[in-house]
Amino acid sequence: MRYKLVAMDCDGTLLSNNLEIPKKNIEVIQKLSSQGVRFIIATGRSDVTVTRYVKELGITSPVIGCNGASTRDLLNNKLYSLHPIKKSPLIKLWQYFSSNNKPAQFFNMDSYYCITQENLDEVRTILETRDGYSIRQFNSYVADSASVLTDKSIIKTIYISDDREDLLKTQKDLSNIDGIVAVRSAINCIDIVDENVSKGNALFEFMKKEGIKPEETVAIGDSENDYSMLSRVGFSITFENGDPLLKEIANYITVSNTMGGLGSALETVFEI
């Protein structure tokens, strides 16, 4: 079968660990694009932070951002879908993170809130280093309960911890809050979104609109938040350094992202 669409995660998948697209990936994606294969980025990031990669690759499909909470054509700033966290679970999230002194961040499409000034300064430095111009388009605030809980467009909450035990306990605690889902998007990061949101759901919305069938789609990713894509498409790919959960369901396991594993896998799948 000739696949029509490739859905790919960004960090740890499309990108190397230095946050650049390996030459191998660029060459294969552009070759397949010239043959009519479509590509869509599905990322846990806020979508605007992948703008430079969209332009570098010449991708025309919209970007699935915040684990499926948004789908937007970045080049034309056309929003296709938006799924904010509902007020009741948002209140519980705020209470949990603030009462436990856990420095979470709350994102809408153009702003983010941090619980403390120290955390805001830390996050701003990280994002500036990683995402440069794109993140400078965001407003950032030290939050109080009123500012967060009156914002009806919060689409994602992030909690980062290098303490693995703390991270897993936090994820378990969050599973007791109705109306949200908490998934790991990296080894040290939990993303929290509305219970109906996932990369897989957003991808299927896009596929339905474009008339593309699941069996005509390839998905590739490396983390827990990619499971919803990989488990529902015609062909799924993960990495030798991917999450064990994905290795259990993947049709193909490729070399690491730093070695251009995405490009190598697509060469095999498309026989080019």
C-alpha cells in the first residue's frame, strides 16, 4: 500500500537532541513530499514553537499542538480546532499544584502563567534558549488563582521534574482529577489536557476532513503522549530509545532520533 500521510512528533522524533532536524530527515521528507506524501507535525509543544521547522521542511498541513488541544495552520494563522481545559478540573489543577508547591505552567495559545516569579524566570530562560523568536511572541505572567481560573482558553498545563519518583507520583495524583488526562511527553515532563484531547483524536479529525483513511497513515513518535497516534494508524514507528509502551505496539523500531531514525525508517517503509 502507498501511504498518503505521515504524522510525526517533534522533540525526540523529527529533531535531534540539539533541536535541529537531521539532514537525513530533511532529505527523505522533501523527497516524499515531492511524490505527493503529506506530512503533519503533532507535538506536545505550543504550536508556534515549531514554526521554523514547518518552514524549513515546506510543510503545508496544519500543526497539531499541545498534544491535540489545538490544530492550526501556522503559515496563515487559521485555527481549525481548540479544546480548552474545563473550569472544574482547572480549579482542581490549580489547587493541587499551588498547595503542593509544584511549579506548574498553564498555557493558552499566546500566553503562559507560572506560579512563582522564580519559576517564570526559569521557564522564560529555557524557552528563549530553545525556541528563540517564536516564544518571544508569548506573554508571560506570575499567576494568581483569579488570573488562571478566569482564563477560559487554558489548553495545557505542564509539570517538569527531574525527580522520577516525584514525576510518577504527580502523574498518579492527577489521575484522580476528573476531566483531564496527564501523559508524559518527555522523560521529565507531564502534559495535562482536557480528557477528550489527544494527538490521536486530533489526527483523526484532520484525516476525516482530508478524506485519508487510518490504513493510509504512518505515525512516528517516541513518548507516552504519542501512543494515541501510533495505536490507531496503518503503520507505526518508534525508536530504539523510545518509550517501552510504544515498542510494544510499533510495527517498526528505528535507530535513535539523533541518527536520523525518522528518515531511515521512512526510507524502509516507502522503499525509496
